[in-house]
Amino acid sequence: MATEAEREHDVQVLTSGAMADVWSWVESKIPTGVRVFDAHAHIGADVDGRAMTGSGLRARMEAAGVERSIVFALNDPNARDDFSGPNDVVWSAYEEHPGFFVPFFRLNPYNDYEREFERCVERGFEGLKLHPVSQKFELDDPKVVRLFEMAARIDLPVLIHAGFAMQRIVEPLLPTVEAHPELRLILGHSAMVEILEAARAFEGHENVLFETSVVRAKDLYVLFSSLDPARISYGSDIPYGDLPSTLHGTLAAAEAAGVPDAALPGILSGNIRRWFP
Amino acid sequence: MVPVKQRMDKAMRTAHLLRINSYMDIAIISMWTASPRADVIIGMVEASLKGKGPGGEDEELLEKLRDLVREGREHHREGNFPPAMARMRVAHDKIALHLIQLAGE
């Protein structure tokens, strides 16, 4: 785990050297008074060796002027059956850093999830994170559809990984969205491999948000050129992404696509704050 | 056939930038997957950036890409993934959006 000094070093090297003018441009593009909201970040440890602590994430947020982040567990080696341990790590960070984090809990739909779902909802978690690649499930698996229904019933937002390594997104998800238009759904990484198809399919579904973390600018150009920017929210995917480069990608793609500056406060903050004021 | 030093139209500029963009694609994937060849593939990106682009009109962009990729490789060699990937991601985004803009001119 990185020391505090190393974390400060990380923040500095992300905005210096060849990144200095990139960061200056990003800062100039963030409208005055906008409190940036990161809709996708992780706390904990992953089987691939990556890790992030609550204090490390907070340091990065403060250095980059980000006010709040939706946080959830990584694909934790200690997830066991129900993700209760990694979910507790997220909750502890939420309590240790009041006001910084919006805690989501994570589940494995193939395991017995009833008790952990109930425990996390009662505790106050504000959303559910599902990762079809890490937990090896399809979005139209009956166990997953049931989880979507449980979330819709109690108005609990769900963020799904819809990024790297996904091969089926729109086709398995659309029936659930059509059956439960009240379900508040965040498409992590904007369904990047099917980004145009997803924009077309979910355009009329106001409760589906597209989240931009680590999506390449050329994909985001297509998204910003195809969908109302009020449906798009900025994300970083820390520790896989970082705040300076993901802010640059989102803002540069929006500018290239001709998104008006008046829409930037929504993309950077207001669109996701409608759900988490 | 147009002599190599004289061709500088948009098609030639696009072809040159697409080459660099493709090597960046490969380099970033190799970094994500922690390939043991990631360093040499970033080196291929650096090689693709050598010399002026056709006509020199894209030189401001190319100079920025050279700086980002050089620093990205240095950080990657030091095992410092976030600043390495940040620089490669920005470089990749810059060249992609430049190509889109070129196509729309």
C-alpha cells in the first residue's frame, strides 16, 4: 500500500511536466463554481494487485478539486462469497471521510446475496455495483435480473461495469430497462464497445445515465454527438484511471463534439447530483 | 507518384497520424495487460513520432505527443503506472480528436 508521501507524489506527477499544460487547460474548462462529482471510483484491493485507500482517494480528489465520488469495492481477493468484507472497507472510508464519498455495495449474483443486499441497504449504502466480467455473469441471467428488480423496488441506483471486456450490453439489458423504467441505472464506462447502439437504445429511458470513466475520447466524441449531455456523467475509475487525464478526455471530447459550455456543469456534477444531491 | 518530401495533403497527414494512433492503441493495451513487451511497444510509438509530419501542419500536436510519450515511458520504466498511463491516455485522446477534426475540415 502506498504511503502518504507516495500518494502526494502521485498527485504531483499527474499534473507536472508534459501534463502541466493539459491540467491547466482542464482547470480552465471547469466552469467557475462547479463542484466536480466523480461517478466511478474504487476503494480497497483487487486481485490484479491494484489498491486504493479512502485517504488516498480523498487526497487525489482534494488535489484535483473534486468534491464527491461514488465509491465501491474492487474485485477483492477477500470477497469470499458475499463481498461483505470489501463492502465494510468502503463503509469505513465513508464514515472516516464524511461528505466525500457516496458508498455503493458490491455483490456476486451467483452467490447467496440476499443477506448482504439487506445488510447493506439497512446500513445506508446508496447504490449497488455489479461487474459482469469479474463475476462472470450475463446481464440477462435470471439471478441478475432479479437483483435489478430488487433494486428497482426500493429505488436503489445500480452501476454496472459496461466497459473493458464486455461483449453483450444493450441486447441483454434492454428488456430489464423496458420492464422497469423506474430503475436508476448507471452504465459504467458508457457501454463503450456498443456506445452508439447504447445511445440509440437508451435515449428514451431517462433513468439510464452514461458514465465516462476511462472511455477513450473518440468513443466519447460519438457519445456526445449522439446523446443529450444531460444523460452523461463524468467518472474517473480510480485507481485504473486518474482525475487529470479522465477529466481531459471528457472535456476535450465534449468540446470537439460541439457540446455547449452550458452543459459542462451537468456533465461534471449536476447530472449525477440529481440522484445524490 | 508524388515525391515523398512533397506530399502533404490531408490524406497523407491522416495516414501518418493513423499510424501513430495504431501504435498507441497497442501500447496502451500492452500496459493495461502488463505485457512484458510494453516498454518496447511504447518505444515503437516513440519511433513512429520521429521527424516532421507531412507538410508540418501537425507539428504542434506531434511535439506534444513526443513529450507525453517520452515521459510516459520514463514513468512506466520506473514502475509508476498512473502517471505513465495518464500521459499515454492524453496522447491517445489528443491524436484521435485531431484526426476527427481533420476528417471534418
